[in-house]
Amino acid sequence: MTGIRGIKIFSAVASAMTLLAGQASASDALVDAKWLQDNLSNPKVRVFEVSVDTGVYERGHIPGAAHLDWHTDLVDPQKRDIASREAFEKVLRDAGVDKDTTIVLYGDNNNWFAAWGAWVFEVYGLGSQVRLLDGGRKLWEAQGLPLDTAVPDHADSTLTLAERDNSVRARFVDVVAVAEGKHDIKLVDIRSADEYEGKIFAPEGVKELSVRAGHIPGAVNVPWGRIVNEDGTFKSADEIRAIYAEKGVDGSTPVITYCRIGERSSHTWFALKKILGYDVRNYDGSWTEYGNAVGVPVNNIAGTIWTGK
Amino acid sequence: MSPIAARLLCLSVLVLVLAWSIWLAQDAGGRALSFSLVAGAAFGIVLQRGRFCFLCNLRDFVEERDASGVIAVLVALAAGIVLYQAVLGAWVPVPQPDRLPPNAHVGPVGPVLAAAAFTFGLGMAVSGSCLSAHLYRLGEGAFGSIAALLGAAAGFLIGFSTWNRLYTLTVFDDPPIWLPGIAGYAGATLAGLLVLGSIAWLVLRSARPAPKSEPHAASPYEAIFVRRWPPVVTGLLVAAIGAFAYLRVAPLGVTAELGSLVRTGGLSLGLVPETLVGLDTVRGCVSAVKAALLSPNGLFVAGMVLASFAAALAAGRFRPSWPGLSGLAARFAGGVLMGWGAMTGLGCTVGVLLSGIQAGAVSGWVFLVFCTLGAVLGLAARRRILRAG
């Protein structure tokens, strides 16, 4: 018995050491595939896949990863809002997440929805525990790393979530105030240049559109893809800093990011807030809220007129 | 074609399919495409070698009291139900009515599905085969099947133009009923096997003993490459390919690519409504607008036709043939009915009947009942017309 216990203690110490060593090598906000592989059996690490394509998680996920369903677990399924505190707390308790758990998120579609997840965790006060797998699912698959179909069953935790921290979330009124020039806040529109300029109402293949094209006055356009490498990983902090500095976003004033529904802008929010450490809020209402609102200022460079088609 | 030449050509086709699949599997995105191509090839070989065709199997039984084909279908369904459990149980450990297994073909159940299945059954009887069999027949050199596929494309166009009205009429409200969600995995499996077992018992009871047509026992070569595979073997292989395909890429289906091609082409010609309401929210072989040249379903069908061609060559069953004008017209007309049925019913005998029943979907059973009804009536009408003629 003592022998077995001894091995257990030894392995717990060893995994704790791996965790510390890994953290030291990876950036605070990001982990790489190597680090994650070394920590897959670390009991203090919980991995979540946030993929939007159906069947992706079930057909094979990073071994031990649990599934966070973007449509039900991270949002309120009734009203347009992020998940309620009670619902989110239950999901995390079921997954065995605790105050000292390192939470690693990854997903398909360039980690957009994983980044949205990271932002929701931040709103509920767990931001310091969250890491994003750099490159997401795409890079893990490209490297031919193992996938598993088993669904983990962890012992429930007794985690209690904090109330929402609205310092990382911008609401409609905040953004309107910025558009009207009442605050010195930088708006970053991360959509494509065509959407920003008002040539198109929504990206190809997207049904929900806004009845006005263009962008929020004062916003600068930095499409999300500018800050990622070919393989989907984030560019270095210095490169990202330079890309934004060029557009006048240098962290000296607070920033608000937005896109169409708030998920791609979470990706940029993550880079600015978690990698560069700027004061950033994500506006999850984004253009599908603002571009449909009555009486708010809009900058439509292309002048495209909505004709109901 | 001399047997040696046929065998060499057969080998070359298979090597081509394999080389293509290896080339496709170079990157992460291509692995699903590669798997689909190989799975399609396996499916094509099994269909050709086992003569696994829903209509011919049914006709053999109805007209000749030969049960072997129907038994192959029943075995495919029963074994498929069992093999699917391995996947479903891993993906949805606790089945619930409102949590459908990802991508499984659990379609909306209602009068529209029944009408679509009935029309599809009628269409198979008129055109002489269901859509999957037309595809493998194409590999056997039955070029008349092209008329059936063109007819199916026309039927899809009609289906797209009636979809929005049918959707708002009832489909929006038709529930996708998943049996394990109601009765649990054990209950749903037992019920499914019981029903299939009862059908098999009824079929075998009224079947005639198989005629002793083979004068000598087959050599191993003949048994594999020339003679029709035994029904149980064929059924088991169809079930296995279905379950593995579901695990890796998607449930089996042969109409999604055809539907996508027609929808994309029809859209650019202004023949298809811009919006097909609710089509993204229902399960089955859904025709998406084409976004990439190669799709898993397109490669599955390509693999099927190519491998069936190879298998037919080896068996000495590749016989290029063109039916007469009336034969072409019948194939086309039947194709139109099948196309409308497959678009409206969200799949065919493979996508809804096979993949649906295997996954525990009530929609699969409804398709089985109404498609059989349509086919039996169609066959009877055809016999009467032929006799009168």
C-alpha cells in the first residue's frame, strides 16, 4: 500500500512540476501543443473543445477534453446574452473545474469560439486560469497529434463563480457614447475590409444581416486574420503590438473590439487583452446589434443602400 | 474484352483509386475526403458483388419468391443497428430525446416524409433501380442509368421549388424522433431487431427454396470475384461500412452531392429559390450550396462508381448497354420521381432508410414502409402495363 501511495505522491509532484515548467516556457495566455501533450494527464489541467461544426468533437478530440457547446453552454439559449451565472457554474462544476484548475480552450474555425469562451470565463472571473491552445484544433490535426473519442467523466467540483465583471464587456450604450465622441476609447472593427467599408452587409454565406452597412464612427479596421500566422498561431507579441500601433491603438487609451456577432472579435480581444495586456472590452452585440439600431451614427464609406433583398 | 485485359483494367482502376486516396490524405482537411473515397469504393464493390439493390431485391421476392436479396437488406439493417451502438454509445453516453447524436440521419417524421418515400418507391419501380443501384450499375456499363440520374437531377429541381411550401406546411413542426432517446439503447436495439427478425421470418416462410442453378461448387476465386456474394456476407459488409463511415465522416448517403450540384447550378440559373427555409436545421442528405470542388459525398459516389466498374470487370459483368427509347424514358421518368422524393425526404434508400434505421431514427422506418408500398404498387402497375402491351 505504502508503495502505491508513494508512487501516487511522486506522480502528483512530477505532474505539478511539469505544469510549472510548462507554464514557465509558454506565454501566460497561450499554451502550445507540446505543453498540452505533456499535461494531458495532469489532474490540475482541464481541456475544453469549443467547436462549432457538429460532430467534430465527437469524431475525435484532444484526449481528455470535454465539450463546451457554443450554442447552449456559453450563451443563454433564450435571450441574446452570454450564459447565465447559474448555468455556466453548473457546466464547470460537472467538468470538475476548481479555483486552482488550469483551463485550456481550443476549437475549430481558427479558435474563434474558443476565444469567445475565454472571454466568457474572463467575465465570470476565471480569466487568470484560462489558456488558449495556440493554433487550435487545426494545428493539432496538422501535426497529426492523437485524438480520442472517449468522453471524460470527472468528479464534480464545488466551484462558485463570481458575479459578472463588466470591465471586459462593452454594451450598446457604451459604444454609442464612444461613437458620439463622449469618451476617449478606441474602437477596433475586426471584420473584413468590405464589411467595414460598407460594400457588403454580411460575409458570404451568412444569413443574419444588418439593415445598414458600414461601421461605427471612429472605428479602425484591423481584420482579425492580420495577427495570425499561416498555421493559425498568433504572431509574436511585438508583431501584434506593431500592427495595432500602426492604426493608433497602442494601449494608452481603453479599447473596444467588435465584429458581426462578437465571436471573431473575441479573438482580437484575447490578443490585445491577454497577450499585450491592454485595457480591452469586447462588444458582443457587435454589428448585428449596432447596424440594426435606430438613430445611431453610422459611417458607410461605400454608401451601399439597403433595399430589403 | 479478353479476361486478361479486363483484369488488368480492374487492377489499374483500383490502383488509381488508392493513389488518389493517398494523395488526398496529405493534409488534415484531406483525410476525410480520402476516407470517403475509399469507403465509397468499398461500398461500390460490395453493392456490385452482392447485387445489393433495394428494388431488385424486393422484386426478386415479390415476383420470384427469392428471399436472398431481402435477407441481405434485413441483415444490413440489423447488423447496422448493432454496430452503430458502438459509435452512438461513445458519443451520446446518456440518450435523451432532445439530444440527437451528431450528424446522424434522424429526419423529421410526418406526412411529407411518407409522401416522399412513397414517390421514391414508385420511382424505383418505374426506372428499374433505386439511385444507389443506378450508380453501381453505371459501373457495370448500364449507361441507361445516366438517364435515371438526369431525371433525378430534374426531380431535385422540382423538389427545391416545392420545399419552401412543404416546410412551412408541416415539416417545420415534424419531430425528428430518435428511438434510443425514448426507449434507451437497449430498448431501441431490441425493438429494432425484433421487428427485423419478424420481417425475416415472414419473408423466409413464404420464400421458395433457391434453385440449384450452380452445377459445381465455386472455387475460392469464383466465390470472391465472379459469383454473387451470399446475402448475409453482403448485409454484414454494408452494415460495417455504414458504421465506420458514420464514425469517421458522415452516415452513408448517395444523394447529397447530386443535390448540391443541382442546387448550385439551379441557383446560378435562377431556377432554385435563394433561400430554402429550414433546410439547414433538418437531418439527412441535405443539399448544401457547393463551396469546394471536392466534397466527401462527391468522392464517396466517385469511389463507388469506379470500384463497381473494377468489380464488374473482374466478374466479367461489365457489359456496356444502351436501352431503347422507351427504356430511357422510363428511367428518366422514374428518376424524376426519385429525385423529388430524395430531395423532399432528405435522402434515399441509403441515406434515410439504411442510415436512419441503423441510427435508431423513426424516419428510416417510415421511409421503409412507404417506399416499399410505392415500389410494390409500381411493380404491379408495371406488370399490368407490360401484360396489356
